[in-house]
Amino acid sequence: MTIKKLNRNDPCVCGSGKKYKQCCMLADELKHSEAEKQKQQISGQIAHLLEQGMLMHRNAQIEDARKTYQAILQLNPSHPDALHLYGVTAHQMRNYGQAIQFMQLSLQSNPGNFYALNNLGAALRENNQAEQALQCFQQACKLKPDYAEAHSNIGNVYKDTGNLDKAILAYRHAISLSPAMAEPWNNLALIYQKNKDLQSAIQCAERAAALQPDMAEIHNTLGNIYKDAGQLARALASYQQALALDPQQGNAAHFINVLSGQASAQAPVNYVSKVFDDYAERFDQHLQEVLEYKIPTVIGQQLRQMKVAGKATWRILDLGCGTGLVAQELASMAEYFVGVDLSEKMLLKAQERKLYRRLIQADLLSMTRQELAASYELVTAADVFVYLGQLDAIVAEISRLLVPDGLFAFSIEAGDANQLPGVEHIGYQLRNSGRYAHQLTYLQSLAAQHGFTILQCLPQTIRMENLQAIPGYLLIWRKLI
């Protein structure tokens, strides 16, 4: 129903019997004027707050920017830009669920915002929602066909899901639209590296580094490719440049040690966590089908033949639990499992198995030091010590955590005393692969020092690497009473 506009000479609706102009018209006009004035004031206030928030955002003052966007939303809960940018801050804080929620609300108010679609796609990708992310990026490109960043993001989804040919096409298209974008060049380099086309990989990575010389991740990529190509001096220089730009570049720090022959005590925590976060989605299949990794199965076979203090089921601490392959093998023997790992994404995969009472994201030493003494019958560490060189402190903690007669089952790569000078004195070596190998004499010394007897030391192929068997051992120790 259409409401007729009240004319000046119409009877006033208040029922006074007077004409509208002689009754309520002046008061109504005053109210309308005040409402318009208030609306303009709020609009000006929102514009000022939005400018402030965006400035804070550009200056990496994320919390202050969030508060400013929240202030806008208190004035106008459906403001599309504030909803979008608040979602962007949530993404930057790795709160992907909140990021997705607010960006979707923003798009309800402004469905043509291709920037919001691109950012929503980025949050969905981080949240492992690849198909939905791809749809957002494609929709952004429909709205803005020359949107190079969205085309590059399409390439990212294809790269994540293993569709490398489509990824290459998307990156090449992004580059054709914006030749100065470094990210697609860097990602092309990673694909060519994966495909063993190292010359093309070097060309792309060098182009990326020339375009964005202050980006540590690009120099890290270049270091990895130079290393694979055997250009070790260039690799070392690239890693050093990456670390100078970003001291938190764990991969660069680790391989500086590798290439300079430094036997560091352990791999950097941020190196290990990133390796396995990146690996989590394809970990089980790749490890078991490509690398022919069987250590959890062998651990299960050996432990089923053993007893601890006459108990039928055991409290088990799974160090470096990953996706839970060891727990899957030992489920029938467990009173309960506790798992610890550095990788958040690996722990999410382990949680899906529903085998653990507790899952903890932490490094091994800090976690074990929080646990009560004599609280486990079994501690396992399958393919974990390849990222730790010096084992003295963690073995001491494991001894403390085990009940008398408890078991410790773990695997190592077999060390070669002739590979690096002086390795026989420290008992471990950092190999070109970035993993540690250990000497049996070092482990025998640790066992004796911390109250263990060695029950088994079984030669094992730890994994296949470039069609070569990596030799190692599965060891089972028992804690003496």
C-alpha cells in the first residue's frame, strides 16, 4: 500500500480538524531536519573512523584498527566496509571462522565488492575450504577480469590441491596482467622445483627476488632451489639474506647450519612446525605410499609381545604424534593416549581419529616438563628425533615420566661417524637433508646414564627418499626399577 504524502492544505492527521500547515507541519519539518542533521553527523563520524581504522590497519596496528571498525559497527551494524575490514583483521589474527563470518555479512550488503570476495576466498583457503575459496576467487575475477591478485589466488588453490598444470596457467595469467607481482613468480618457482625443472625454478625465483628484494620468503625459496641444484654457495647466500630480512625464517636458519657444517642441537621450532603444517593434508598418504614409512606398524608388532608391570593396557605418551599413526597401531593396548606435536594442523588431523585423551601443541621438552613423574607405562617417538640432535634433556624427562619397568620405543636415522668430522664426540650429525642422524654409542651412553636397559635395537629402513632407502633403527628401552 502506498502512503499518500501529506499536503500543506490537507487535514492534519492528529485529528485536530485544522489544516496540516496550521497544525503539525512545522513540528514535523523540525523533526525531519534534526533527523537529517543527525544522519549526516553519523555519516561524517563513520567516514572519519573508517579513515582512522584504515590508517591503523596499514601501520599494522591491528588491535586498534579492530576497535575502530567495531565502533563503526555500533553506529551502523551493516556497514559493508567495516564488516569487510574487521573480517580482514580476524584473518590476520588467524581467526578464520570469524573472518569468514564478517566477510560474508559484508558481501550481503555489497555483493559486488570483488576485494571482499578475494579476501573471503583467502580466509576460506586458510580454513581448508578449497572449493569454496576457488568459487570466491573466480567470482572476483568475473566482476573484475583484470584482477591479477585473484587470478594468482586461483593458482594457489590449484597448487594446494595438486592441479599443477592449472596452477601454472593461473599464475602465468596473473603475471600477464601484472608483471611486477612477485608472488606468482615465486609460486611458479615452487612448482617447477617440485617438477624437478630446476633451471625454470631458478629463473622464476630470481625474477621474484628482483621484483621484491625485501621479501624473506622469496630468498628462502631461492635458497632451497639453489640447494637442490647443487649451487651451495648461492644457496647459503640466499638463506643468509632471508634470515637477515626475517630472523624468524626457521628454514633458512636451519639450512645455514646444514651448509656451513654446524651441528646444531636441534632444528628451529618454527622450521619444524611449518614443515608439518604445510604437509598435514597429504601426510598419511605420502608417508605411507610414497616414502613407504612403516615405523608405527613395526612399533606395534614389537610392543604387542611385551609386558609392563603386568598391566593389560598402558598410559601412553606419543611424542611428535603427528596425525596419530602410532595411536592407530597401539589403540588396543592403550588405557589412554596423550599426544604432543608442534604442528597445529597435524594435531587437528590427530583429533579426527578420536584416540587421544589430550592433544597438546608444544615442543617436547616444555610439554614433558609439565607432566607428573611416573605417569606413563609407555613413551613413543616415531621419526621424531630426526629433528633433534642432542637428546640428553628429553631422555632425562622420559625417564622421569615412566613408571619402573616402563617402555620407551623410538626410531632414529643411523649416523655415519665418517660423514662429518667430530661427530663421534657429540653422537649426532646434521645431514644435508636437514635431518639428524645418531650414533648407537651415543644412545647406549644415554640409556645407561638415565636408568634404561636396551631390549631391542632393530635395523630398519626409516623411509625411502629419491628411491634410496634411509637406514636407521627402532629401539625399545625398558626403565630399570
